[in-house]
Amino acid sequence: MKPDKWKETLSVILSAALALILFLVLLLLLQWNIILCMALATAAYISLSLLLRPVSRIGKIEVESLANGEFLNERLSEAGDDYNRMLKAVRQIYEQPLLNECRDLITRAGNILKYLTDNPEKIPAARRYIDYYQETAANVLEHYVELKNTGLSTVETEKILRSTRESISTLKAAFDLQFEKLMQNELIDMEADLKLLKNTLKSEGYREPEKKGQETSK
């Protein structure tokens, strides 16, 4: 369950519990009319639900105050999910200097995520970054960890390590370029940049995971 949904569920439960307590106190202790008790308890539940309702925010800005706020919040959540995938994979990498390079990549991704959180109006401009660049970085890291855990030979391990380092180096440069464009308020939707990154990663040995639709059609 997502944090916002969990908070919303908790507020409903708490509001209902407090309203029920009020109803029992009025009915059993004060012995008020049951209909009046129900009416007051219902009013209390509605009021408490409004008071305790969690306010979704992107950074310090309420989602409801933003144009397309829910959409922006969803996109930022997607970026956060891929960032967490990267963190999880890097925790399973111990080889140097790959580990340091992965940490550098994580730092860049964290800076971009924080910038988008502080400037939610820039989220639409980061569409390519969220949909491809960061997701690709998470895939590269997870792919390396998966292959490393299969017990490859020393030669194969060295080959995978070398190609992963090259991919991470390319992604670091791509992240820097995307962040620079964000800061300059340029739309990150450059087909040439995307094509170059894909071709570079391909030449370094990285293969994109097949989509589910492609797998079933074979």
C-alpha cells in the first residue's frame, strides 16, 4: 500500500473510532436520545474525516494546488520507484571501482529527484529522463547483480564488469546532460540524445529487456 493510501485509510479508521467513542459516551454515560447520539456521532465523523484527511504534497506544495497535480505526483512517484530500484541494486555491488561509479550515478539521480520534488512544474520536462534514462540505469544495475549471482566464470565476470562500467559512465554523462537541460528550462524530449544514448549502451553490450507484449508475440 502506498504511503498516501495508508495515511488515508488510517485517518478514516481513526475518525470512525473517535465518532464511535462519542456515540457510546453520549448514549451509555449521558443517556441521551439514540437518534441525537447517532446524528452527533455522524457529524463528528464527517468533521474529523476532513480535519484528519492527509494532504498530498510534492515537496512543500500541495498537490491539489497544482495544475494536473495528481498526474505530476504519479510521475514523480515513478521516478522515485526507479531511484529505489537503483539503490537496492547498488547495495548488492561490492566490486571497485564499479561501486564508486554506481554511487556517483545514485548521487546524480538523487539530485535530479530532489530538484523535481522542489520544482514540480519541471516534471513534464523530465519525461524522457523518467521514462527512459533512469529506468535504463535501474535495469543496467539490476542486470549486473542478476548476472553476478549466477556464478559466471572469471573471464565472463570481467567482461560483464567492464561493459557495466562503460554503461554506467555513459549514463552518468547522460544524467548530467539532462540535469543541465532541466536547469536551463529546456524540454527533455530530444530524440537525437535518446538515440545516441541507446546506440552507445548497445555498443557497450547492454541489451534492453524485452517488453511483455513482445515476449508473448514470439
